[in-house]
Amino acid sequence: MAGQVAGARQAVAGAHRIVVKVGSSSLTTAAGGLDADRVDALVDVLAKHRSGGEKEIVLVSSGAIAAGLAPLGLRRRPKDLARQQAAASVGQGLLVARYTASCARHGVRVGQVLLTADDTSRRAHHRNAARTLDKLLAMGALPIVNENDTVATDEIRFGDNDRLAALVAHLVRADLLVLLSDVDGVYDGDPSKPGTSRIAEVRGPGDLAHVDVGTAGKAGVGTGGMVTKVEAARIAAAAGIPVVLTSAVHAAEALAGGDTGTYFHSTGKRSADRLLWLQHASTPQGALVLDDGAVRAVVDRRTSLLPAGIAAVEGDFTAGDPVELRDSAGRAVARGLVNFDAKEIPQLIGRSTRELARELGPEYEREVVHRDDLVLLHP
């Protein structure tokens, strides 16, 4: 086992393009303000690791809302969205200013990239994001990515920066994702209790099947606990990207391939960018209920969804929106980008494309959801 772990850590040390995510609790004081020493310590590690130009790093940083709490006189993270957005508006500027000043000590330029799930679930938008990040890296800058909390609504939020980091890692074709928080890895029990031990590596979901990963972080200023970190690690691993999950104080050791934290082996292959975004970052705007034959065709034979296989339509959406594909029992079996408005689909239900083309025109002789714009939720 020790040799296998060492081999995995060698792969970490050899990674060229790395996405590093740091949580609010690793950057702020208990009162909610930014801790300059913590920020400087992280930047020192990142700057040293990327010195010489052999490594590229994208930093996904939480902390905007937490940084805005104290300046606005808030004692704790507010629960209502409006005050969260206000705190993010104040805190985002403070956060990037702190990073800019800290990175300037090393002669490193900083570039801010703010994303929403709505931006990244649409193909043209996430292509633009990818080009921006690639150009920042090519020009020697350190991209700092965060969710655009000031404008994101509940319906279009990533929900936590752990998942955002996994998606960004796929977007920039990273060789490694490093998730930093206030916990130094996944444990087989409550790490505060004696007799528990750190899980050094995870080769698949089955390795954590009997582990309770908990729900909350220690500091109380972030949204993600260990659950969100493990889920993010699984998303990245399934997309072919290995992950190290450890604490911010062990960042240097983790990046160097040391035996710290929990290493998640990649479990899948890279897929088209839009499919990963569609599965993990999009919010369905409606649903199409499929008959049994269509479910088998879509799920088992991986075909496109044709009008003849639709039994019902739900919601109010427009062409290009993400929608759920459900079976007759209401279970979501897939998600896809729809080619018609919701108001158009009732006249298409149960009919062949040839018949529709004759009656309504050649533009109706096409799939409702093309297989290239479709992901299975329970493969």
C-alpha cells in the first residue's frame, strides 16, 4: 500500500496545470474578517510552486462573503440572499485587493474571474470562460476564480466553491485539483475522537461507502462541509482529474506530493466540457416525461430524444435551456439541452419527425434533445 501511495503522490508532484481551492475558514478570522497572515502564507506557497514557469495554478477562492461581514457590522453569515449579496459586494473587493497586494510581493499579477452557474451551463459562455483562463495563464497571471455571489440567485448558484472548483478543473484541463480547508483529510470517523484514522487514498466511491463524512466546517463562515468536498472530489475524479483533499496549512506538502490529506484517484475519462457543466452546474428549467420505449432508447441505447417518445411536458422553458428527462414514475433519468420552446412541444408529442416536417415545415424534422447535448444521471 505504501508503494501505491508513493506512486500516486509522484503523479501529484508531476502535475503541470493545477486548480487549488481554498475555503473561507482558511482565510478569515473567527470574527469574519480577512486574516492577512493566512492569505500571505497561502500565496507564498502558490508563488513558490509556480516559480520558474513550469507549473500553472488557478486559484478558486471562497471568502468574499466572509470578508464582508465585519465591515458591514454582521456577526455571522446572514441566511437571507440579499444580505449575502451585500456582504459579497463589499468583501469581493477586499479579497482581491488582499490577494493582489500579497502576490505583488512575488511579482505575480492577479486576474479576477467571477462565474455563475448560469454562465457556465451554456456552451458559448463556458467557452468564453475557458479562453479567458487560458489567456491569463499564458500571460503569466494567477487567475482567482469565485462565484459571482453579488448577482447569483438561489436558482443559478453553484451552492459551494468546492463544486465550482471541480468544474473549473475540468474547464481548464487541469492535471490535478487540490481542495484546501480546515480539515486535513477524510477520516474513517470523527477526527476529534480517539481511534479514528485518516484515509490516505480513495480509488472509488465504494471506499467511502461506510464513512460518515459529516456536514459542517469548524469556522462557521463557509457553506461547504466535508460532504461538499468529497462530492467535488468525485466529480473531478470521474472527469479524469485526481484530487488531493487536505488542510491549507499542508498546502506546500500536498503540492510537493507529500503524504498528506486524502488522495482521490481518477475514476473516469474526460468528457465534453458542456456535458460536465450540464450535469453538475445547470438548473433544469422544466421536464419532459418519456414513455417506456423512449427511456430505454435514451438510457440503454444512448439515442437522441425524438418527439414520438414524449408523453408530457412540464415547466416554461425556451430552446437551448437545460431540462430533465423523466420516466413515467417521475424519476429523472437524464438531462439535456432542448431544441424547442415549451409551448411548441405539446403539438409534437407522440408524433414522428417525418409527419411533423410535412405538416409544420422542415425545421421540425429534428430531435427534441440531441444525444450530443444529453447526459445520463444514473448510468
